[in-house]
Amino acid sequence: MSNVSNLVRQYFTAYETKNKKTLDVLLSENFQFNSPVDDHINKKAYLQRCWPSSKHIQAYDIQNLLADGNEAVIRYECWLKSGTSYRNMEYFKIVGDKIEEIDVYFGYDLRKEFFSSAEGGNDG
């Protein structure tokens, strides 16, 4: 397993095990995070804004993890303690042995999509 793949897996394991110290060590001091609701936030803002969601996470089911050079793309399903799930894709840029950048592309709540389709609804 490549160093890049290993770092990405460690990142998701930190969320599953609620290990903020590991996450802090994995992220570089120049870390940047982007998502549809976060525009280039730094490490401090990321830890304040995004880490608290870890309390809701039960597990990640990594479906694809593709690494090339110092970059990786991952597709996963995240299972929450509530029993619901969602699917996302993320881009990782690694510099040395640290995560320098993450771009998140939000997926959807799989249960909502399934039940809307099964009931003949089309709520978006």
C-alpha cells in the first residue's frame, strides 16, 4: 500500500475512532479544506468546524481509493450512528508525510434517495 493511500486511510480511521490527536498530526500546518460550504479554510478552522461531526460517525465503507503520485481520490459511504448514510468523494493532496489539501464533493443520503424512488416520489 502506498504512503498516500495509507495516510488517507489513517485520516478516515481517526474519524471512526474519534482520535483528534492523530488527525491533527496528519494535517500539515498549511492545510486547506474545500467543500460546497467551505472555501479554502485552514487547519484551525477545519478542526473547529468539521471535527465535531466525528461524534455522529459510526464507520466508513471505502468503495474506491485511487492514488497517483502525491494525490488520491476516494469514494466512500459513511454510516452514521443514527443508521443513516451518505456517499461522498474526496480529493487529497499529500506533501511529504502530511495531508496538505482536501476537496470534498458531497454525495447524497442513500436512504432518502432509495425511499423517494421506491415510493414513486421525486423530491430531488
